Amino acid sequence: MARKIGSRYTAHQILGRGSAGTVWLGEGPDGPVAVKLLREDLASDQDLVGRFVQERSALLGLDHPHIVSVRDLVVDGNDLALVMDLVRGTDLRTRLDRERRLAPEAAVAITADVADALAAAHAAGVVHRDVKPENVLLDMQGPLGPGGAHPALLTDFGVAKLIDTPKRIGAAAGASGRASATATRIIGTPDYLAPEIVEGLPPRAAVDIYALATVLYELLAGFTPFGGGHPGAVLRRHVTETVVPLPGIPEELWQLIVQCLAKGPASRLRASELSARLRDLLPMLAGMPPLDVDEPDDAEPEPEQAREAPAAPARRRGAVPLVPGSATDSNRDTHTSMRVPGPEELAGGALGTARVPRPAGGHRPGSARHRADTVRRRRLVLSAGAVALAAAVGVGGWLASSDGDDGPQPPASKNSAPPKP
């Protein structure tokens, strides 16, 4: 059912639903467009509308082949909408869900495109703050690049930051019972958050580089380096753990990933440097198949739970709805706004075990499931020993009772040891 968006645009059909609103296929004066219509409760928030209007020039000013451009901002009654370029294709998350992981050449080509987009945005003073596969669109009508990769375009610049209003922050903090006058919040998707954001520092361009390196790791491995489980545990891993190596990729590519996942922002590359170095690596990746890496366990139950509870089903990582209690949406337009953990929370938990890929057919060494398997194996060994002992006692009793039946028995040697239990 068609609906008017302002005086210049008509929305014809829904392309996807997100926790922030709905994306429509629309028509404008210059042809087809994508219209991101925010939820009514967001559109009725005058503070939010004011910030969108203030950011209008920044939103409209980003013009790059690998950025989904915002053409217009519509504020009309209860409608607050971003009018954007229409990309004929799908998002990177959908491709990952279908293929699990990509060949290194295609993964690096897509990442280089996104790095180009970030270089342009950072040069304009804009930090994305929510780089993730859901916000990377693949243009299926564009020319194929290295590894058969479709051109990648980055979308939703600044949307997560704008939607997270101080009023909602205060309400959420108050509901948790831990609000304070200096409370700060985390904006972004947990799997892709740079350590400095977790520690409460202001986000600079380097946070986008960290997130993009996390995306590249995910494209190669099929899982993120620090994801899985409760968002708080994910945040702690970003600060305390080191990334587990991926076997089977050139050392030059691995060192590039490690540098961009450095805990210190100053150690990471700039977006333009990352793009150039990734493209330099493309020739050595030609024809390389996707990596054969088993995904680590998602859940880490407590040891006492692991002994009794069956393994929990796997869950897709990185999907924390914008609205508490809402389900993951079809286009996975999600992010989280969380209180910054304190030092004691960040220091808690075991280090260095949560992200080790498990061997094929088994669980990761040190994981709760691995410990539970070990306990079960020990119980089986003890049970087998008990059965053997009972059998030995039974045989001994039968021999003792049969002495008179079979005639005299030879005397026991004084050097014979008593039977071991």
C-alpha cells in the first residue's frame, strides 16, 4: 500500500524492517529511492528530530562510490525519514548467513571497499560508530571485483548515535538501579566495539577501523573474534583478550588484522592505509578457498550447570535489539546502548579461553562443555573400575567356595602380592 512521505516522495512497498524503523522502496522526483522511515515514537521525540536536523549537512554531505548517500531528510508531522540511494542487492549479513564464510580474496575486496568509504567519511570528520555486516550493502548490479565480489557500500552513518537520546539513556540507567550523574553509555553492536568505547573513551576514527577488522575476521572465519554469550562478557573480551590466529591465511594478511585489532587506537592503521594494503594483498589471495575453521561454542555455562544441563542451541552473534525485549528484525538493523562496565567488571572472568576455535567434532579446550565432557569421561572410568573390582571379588569368592570340589590347591607363595583393588 503506497503512502506519501512529505510532499516529494511516495513509499510503495516495504523492503525490510528494523528495530529503528522500516525501509521502503520509494519514488522521488529523480526516480527510485530507499526511504528509511523511523518509528513513530522516535519521530515524535522533538530532541531527536532536532538532532537529525542539526546533522542534516553531515548526512547529506557524504558523497562516495562506496557510501549509500542520503539524498534528503523528511520531517513531516509524525514522519521522520531518511531518503537514500536505492541499492539493488542485499546486505553482507545475508550473504554470510547463506555462505557462512567467504573466500579470502572476496573478503578482502569487500573490506577494501568499506575502508575506502570510511576514508572519505573520516576526511569529512564523520565517524560511523556501527560498522558491521548489516550495514554493508552489496550492489548486485555493479561490476564484479576480485574473487567475484560485488561492490560494497556502507550505509547508516550516524544513525545509531542520533537515535540514542540522553532521555532514553537516563531512563535505562535508572531502571537498572545504577544511574549516576556521570553515567555514560555504549553505542554500537557488542561484537564490533573497540576497547576504548568499552572503557568509556570518546569514539574517534580508530573505532571504525577496529570494527572493520572484526568484520574481515568474521568474513574469513565465520565468527567474530570476541563474540558469543552475554553482551557484558563480549565487552570484557574486547578489553582483556587477544585475538586467536586464523590458520591458512598469508602472514601479511594476519599481521594486518592484528594491527587493526590493537587495543590501543594509535596502533591501528588509518582507513586509507588499510584500503591500500588490502588491495596490495589481493594478488596472493587469488584462487584461495574459504578457510576450514570450526566455530567456537556460543554459550559458556557455569561449571556446575555444565554437568547437568544439555548443550544450548547455537545463536547468531551480535544481535542486540535497539528496543529492549524486541526480537531480532528481518534486516537486523540492531545496536545496543549499555552502561560502561566498571574496572572490576572488566577484570573479571577467565582470560584467553573463550575464543579458541574448537577442534572438529569436539569442544574448545577449557570451555565449560569441554570440562563437562571430561567429568563424564572420568565418571565412566570410575564406573568401569568399580565393575572390574566387583567382578574380581566375585571370582575370588567363587574360587574359595570351590576348593573342596576340585581337590587340594597349591599353597600361596610368600612372595605373592595381595590382589589390588
